[in-house]
Amino acid sequence: MGRYRTDEPNSPTEQPDRTTVCLEPNAIYPSPMPVDRAAPAAKRTPEILKRLKKAYPQAGIALVYGTPLECVVAVILSAQSTDARVNLVTPGLFQ
């Protein structure tokens, strides 16, 4: 759980809400995104993707694969092991 500060000086540390500012070391969002869970996903998605790309510009998949099916299999295997280990065993599996 992260550290959060509200506008009240002596407030306890709690889950953030719309008026909470995140004090995490890697926080890049000075103002929180309004939570409107009633809005359709298609309306919320562009802002979420924009923020993720800004937070993780070099993000990519560490798994090695050649086809979409191999990617799916590698992802399933990586849930049970490390990506490095999956990359070691999948070449023989995908032959």
C-alpha cells in the first residue's frame, strides 16, 4: 500500500479518493483522474492508455514467441514460472 496525503493536515493514512494526492516515489500524476465508473470503458480507455504509456515508455513483453498462439501459451506458462524460464523451455515446445 502506498503513502497518501489528503488536504487535511492530521488525517490518517487511508485508501486514496478523488481528493487524495499520491506521494509514491514514481508517481507521475499530480492530480488524480476522476473516478467515473459509470462512464463506458471506451470513454475511459484512452486516458488510461495515455497515462500507462507515460509511466512505462519502454514497456514490452519479455516472452519470446513467433505466433499469437505461442504468445498465449507463453503467457499461460509465465503465470507459473518466470519469463526467463519460459523463454528457456518454449523453443523446444514450439518446434
